[in-house]
Amino acid sequence: MEDTGANSIRIPVPAATERNLTYLFFYTLIAFYAVSRVLQAFPQRAPLLATVVLHVLPPLLFALLHGRVLWGWRGILVFFTICSAVSGAVEKIGITTGFPFGRYFFTDAMGPKISGVPVFLGLAYLGMAYLSWFVASLILGWEHRNLTGWRVVALPAFAAFVMTSWDFCLDPVWSTIVRAWIWTDGGAYFGVPISNFVGWYVNVFAIYLLFALYLRRRATKPEAMPTRFWRIALVFYGVSVVGNFFNVIPHTTDNVADATGKLWPLGEITGACALATVFTMGAFLLLACIRLADRPHPGATQSSL
């Protein structure tokens, strides 16, 4: 007879099994995200909104679960709250006044909006903002350090460059080609104004600085994380880097017009964005991989991951 009383034996799930399931989920999210990057290059194969969802939700879920290990639930939720509040407010100011990015508006391509700002755009900030912070920390070699002193400003300043490079490599594609948003006055960078990237940097720096101030008095224990914990995030960032090159595949000689009527060769836009990826996001990825390979590997294998 089965013992269902107080003396019944519960067989716990081995910690190694839990870790393996966690990483399986991480790789599943990466696979879904990779699919979105392929679909983006072939818009006729799937509805744009489906591509947007796959583009946004996997990085968001990855950041939530990966960041929970790094900072705890409170830490990652504080990060998401700061990121959502600041980015949402700045985007609303931007579409209303043109400051700090330039004059623009969002079309219906990215789905439902709140106060004129697509919901999925706000969610897109969260996943890539986390990965960019993570990459910047690895490059600086500060992933195992608590944020104190001048690092409270230096890490946000550098991470903002990493995050802004993501927009630098994608904005002409999503605006001038996909028309998810429209720059009403056009711009020198394939229809995108240079002021956009200045505004992006300031916006993201403010997000990171507020979060760094939150972390300043809170000790973390990243030194206890195994190497694969750091590597899996770089794999995700790497898929984002490689995904930018898929836009070059459907190369044509067609021209696309920005809001001012200026014509831009489609192939030149995608080619220039791919080239920008090599020397910005690609360089950041390479540096982070080198630092990870060169970092000391403490024998702390007791981490939850």
C-alpha cells in the first residue's frame, strides 16, 4: 500500500535537472528569437505583427529569468520598471514635441499603442536593455564587482553606447523600409535624423544611471555563477548580431522613399546597417567573448545555475 502519511518519501528533482531544464528554456527562447530574425528578412512569409511578437517576447522572457538569477526578482523587476517608465515617458514626449529624437510618429505596424507608443516597442526596450547592460559589464570586467564610486556612472555611460548601437544598426530598416515609424523630416542616415541617436543615448543613459543608483548599495554574487550562465546571454546577443545580416538576403535594386520623398536604394540601407553591425554590435560581442574567455573561473559550482 502506498504510504501517503507524514512519513511518505518525496523524491526531489535533482538540482542538475533543474539547471538543465532552465538552460533548455533559454535555448528555446533563443531559437524563437532566431526565427523572428529570419522572418524579418522575408516579410511576405508571415504577418509583420507575428514577427514583431517573436522579435520582442523571447528577449523579454530571457531577461526576466536570467536577470532574476543575477539580481533577484526585486532587482530585475526594478530594472524593468525603470526601463518602462523612462522609455515610455521619453517616447511620449518625443512623438508629441519632437524632442529629443526628432519629429516622428508610429504607424500601426507594431500593433496596439498606449498614448501613441506601441506596446511592443516598450517591451522591446526591456530585453535588449538587459543584454546591453550585461555585455557592457563583461567588457569592462565588472560583472563580479559591486557598483560603487565612479563605476555608478561609468557603467551606465558605456552600456548606453552598447544599447544605442542596437538602434543604430536597425533604425533605417524599421523606419525607412518597414515603416514601423516615420521620421517626418527625414534624415541623413537613410532617412533617420542624427538627433535620434543623441536622444537614444541620453534616454538609455538615464535608465541605466537610475538602475545603477539602485544597485549601488546592494551586493551581488555574480562570482558564484558558472561560465555557461554568462555564455548563454552572449549567445542570445550573438543571435541578435547575426540576425542583422539576414536583412541583406532579399537584395534588390529597388528604391524606398522617406517621408520627405527622398529616394534611398534598399540594398544600400540593408548593406550599410549590416556593416554598422560589424563595427558596433559585432565588436562589442567580440570584446565580451574575449573577456569571458580570459576571466578567472572560480570553482564556485554551487550556484543555482
